[in-house]
Amino acid sequence: MYAMNNAAIGIFDSGLGGLTVAREIAGLLSAESLIYVGDQARCPYGSRDADQVREYVQQITDFLVSQQVKMIVIACNTATACGLQAARQRADIPVVGVIDAGARAALAASKSGNIAVIGTERTVNSDAYPHAVARINSSAQVVASATPELAGIVESGLEDQMMHQTSDGGEYYHLAESYLQPLFEEGTKDRPDTLLLGCTHYPVLSQALQRAAGSDVAIVCAGSEVAAEVQQTLKDGDQLASKQNRPHHVFYTTDDNIAEFDQLGSKIFGTDLTDIRHLQLEGGKV
Ligand code: DGL
């Protein structure tokens, strides 16, 4: 007889981006309940200093532990880079980040071992990705570049404006081009064959990013690899929910605009977010 645990999995991000990861987890583990926190009042994390982000991670970890989750997924690269160790020290439940999973996904996709990664300034400056890739394959080459304006486009629900070239009315397409063309210039030696989306907001923009990088570039993100790691962690600890469990997902935003979270979030998560609540954290809006 296996031990089972119908407690929820806690997941958090600075905002809506972590829903790209939550969607993969809900897809793979359909009996599991989720408690999601989007810290929209303090989004973006990517331009803040590391100590500040670590503090936010600790605060949200404490909240999720108080909700009796059975494990925590830091569905944010910036928060993983700055606070994974701190969260692990704080919580006596498993805590999984997205960076090692992203590195595994990129290495699995790349034939040449030349990988480009884009993320927030904080993630890129932390060098977390080159280190994570080197731990698995020391001969792979990683070029990392900060793309600070992309997460905001997703938070504002403006991804359609990025879909097309500027001449077709895509106001933000030039951003994708200006960020990616230097990384994928044709004919350059060691041109990457893989683009790792090192921010959980970016999968929402993958069509535009694919177009700007070139159709021969494999675009990968950590989501499905994270979901597999969550499954394995729960299995190893005999903590999977019972197959009969009827999951209930709760979504918290630290901002006031629940209607907007619902509208934008349900598109990213893929189904209606039926239970959205406001979460007031100490230090709230800054
Ligand atoms: N989703 C966050 C990440 O994966 C970035 C967004 C932000 O800057 O807050 O890094």
C-alpha cells in the first residue's frame, strides 16, 4: 500500500509567467491540487537586486508552507537563481527550481552543444545557466543575454503585438528581433542551434521568438522537464495524490486586479481559473 498525499503543490512566480510551468504540472499530474502565487505587486523581479528577490522568495515560501503544501516549485528563473538555496533551508518539504530543468531541456535539444539563453538581467548576471549547463556537460557553450522588456509584455497581455513583423502591425516585434538577431547571426562560427527561454514568461512569446531567431533554431523551455521532476520527487517520497482525488486549484495574486489576472492567466494556464484570491504580503506593493 502506497502512502498518498492529497495536499496541494505550491508554485510561485513574480507574476503570470509561472503559469506556463503550472500548466505543464497540471497536465502531467491531473490529480494534484495547486496553490499558485503570482507576486504581481512586486513584478518584475528581474531588475531587482539579489537580496531583495531572496527576501521575496523566503516570504512566499513561508506563506506556502503555512498553507500546508507538500512541495514547492519556484516557477521563476530569477527567484530560483537568487533564492533556491534559501527556500530549501527554510522549508522542510522538497523545493524545486526551474534552472537545472531548463539546462537539461536545452542540452537534450541541442545537437551542436551551442546554446543561447535569454532571461532577466538578474538571471543572466547570476551566471546560473552557464553553471547549470556545465555541471551536466562541461563542453557545451552557453551564451546568455538579458531581454528585460519581454516579461512586461506578457504581464500586460500584449503578446499579440509581438506576433508579427512591424509592417503587419506588430508593435513589439522589433524587440524580439533586436534581442535575438545578434545571437543568431547567419554564418557565425558557433551559432547556437537552441534557444532556451530562461524566464517563465517567455513561452507565451515563443511564436515571435521563433520567427526572430530563425526556423532552424530549437526553442525550449523548462516547463515539461520541471513537471517530470515534480512527478519523480513526489513518487520518490510516496507523496502523489490518490487517483481519485478531485483537484482544486487556488490562484493568489498580490496585486488588486483579480479580473485581469483571470483574463490573462486563464489564457496562459489553458483553462478557467475558478478560484482567484488576493494575497497581501508584508511590504506589499513597492
Ligand atoms: N518569470 C520570471 C523569471 O522566470 C521573470 C519575470 C520578472 O522579471 O519578474 O525569471
